Amino acid sequence: RADPKFALAHHSVGVLLNGKGDVAGAQACFRDAIRADPKFARAHQQLAWLLATGPDGIRSGPEAVRLATRACELTGFKNAGY
């Protein structure tokens, strides 16, 4: 909150919240990270994974594919994990 443009902080909090089972909070943080830095491939990938595997109400296959594709584009399709 101290620096809304610090994408890595939003991403890191998202990872922590996801680990604690707060998928809605994690989703919000990953979205904040992407807003702060639209070229942050890891945030796109994390949100894609969450949307692909999350519970009902969070899960969105089409958006997950879009985000994963964007992560791949941002990394030049060089990261098989994305």
C-alpha cells in the first residue's frame, strides 16, 4: 500500500495469500501487480495458474489461457513453466 506501483510487492503478497488459502486476496494482489507493471510476466503466470486451478467463483479457463499466453509473449516463449 505504501507504493502502489511496486509490482513485486503486490506479487509477493499474492503468493503469500495464496499459500494461506486466500485465493480471492491472492487474485487481487496479482491483478494489482499487473496493473503496476503490465510487463511483469511472473504476475501474469501466477494469476493464470490461480484462475486455471482455483475454486469455483475464481476459476476462469479463458482468462487463464489469455494470461498464460501473455506471460509467454513477454518472455519470448522461453519459459516452459509459463
